[in-house]
Amino acid sequence: MRRGNLVLLALMTGALTPSALAQFGTPGSTNVKEKIVGKLLSAEGAPTPAASDQIGVFFKNSLVGAFTFADSQTDFTLTIFGDNPSTTAIEGPKAGEKVEFRFYDASANVTRTDVRVENLQGEAFNYRYAGEENLIPDGLPIPIDLTPTRNLNLRVGAAQSGGGGSGNDRAKYDVDGNGTIDEADAAMVLRMVIGARRGLTDDQLEAADVNGDSKVDTNDAIAVMQNRK
């Protein structure tokens, strides 16, 4: 099937939406950042990256990150800007909140929303934002980038995954993955709530939203305590 026919089919099934702009544009920047480094992969029938194609990251329909491909490369580095805690405005996601990844196909002038996050093993990954405030001390002899970075891939043309397991699965409350549900799991959730996420693995960051409401807060810690063994 030709690529034009595939684009038409995707439009009919709702996987594509016409793009109002020729590109996503430039996101607003804040000092709260996270980097995602990986490859853009394509499911069967989906386009492969080409010059001027883009990845966009959206939070409540606001652009908070973008990457433009220069050629047919698949590697990307995305900087995602989060909410600045020192302002009253909401500039982007807070820790534990979800964002949406979109792919702009420049040759077809359409934006695809069927973009899935995967870990390096090719498994669907329930991504939640984990940016941190990047405060670099003055007077350093060399520039140092302290932006937290995760290695994750994106796949165009793949169905989204709800993640998190079933609502009746007690194993989801085992945030640290040691086989026991106890106060340590609740403490790990609270660490994420207050922003102390250093040393936590991607799996633990993902598991912290135990009630599946797309945010990590004290309700998740309470749910852990109610289900501890």
C-alpha cells in the first residue's frame, strides 16, 4: 500500500488529525526540565522519520517540548519543560503528571497522535514526568548540565497502553518491587510527591501512581498503606 493511501486510511480511522501549522513551533522554557533520549521507531505501515518531521510533547494542549529531524535519522533528544514552582501560572507538567507525544509528518502535513512510549526492551512504558528544577551554582569553571535524563524510545503507529495492571492487582502497591507491600512503599511515593526522586528507577517512578489517576500524590501513599500486608 502506498504511503498516501496509508495516510488517508489513518485519517479515516482517527489516528491522524490535520495539522494547522507547518510545524509544532518552539516550546516555552522553564528551569524545570527533563531530557528523553532515544530512537523514533515505526510500527508496520507508519512513516519513518525524514527531514523536517517533528516530535512534539504536549501538556493540556500546550507545547512543552519539541525535536526536529534534520534527515532520516531516528535518534532524538527531547527536553521537556515542566511547571515553574515559583510562579502561579501553569507552564507545564508537575512531577508525576502525564504528557502526550505527537509526531508531525512533514511530507503529508499531518500530526499523528498514535505515538507510544517504550522502554529499551520494546515494552510499552507508562511515562510520567520527572523533571527537576535545574539550579546551577554561579562561578563554575565549566558548564554542567544537571538535567535528569531517561533513555526511552517512541513508536509511531502503535496503540497506546493503559499500563499499571488491573485495578484489583495487589502487586501494583509494591512500589519498590521487593515483593512486600509496607511503609517503605508509601515512603517512596511520598518522596516523589515532594520531588526527592534521585535514586528511583523508571519502574518505581511509573509504579508510584498506584490508583491510576495519572498523578502521584498523597492519595497514592494512603492507598499503599491501606493495602499493606
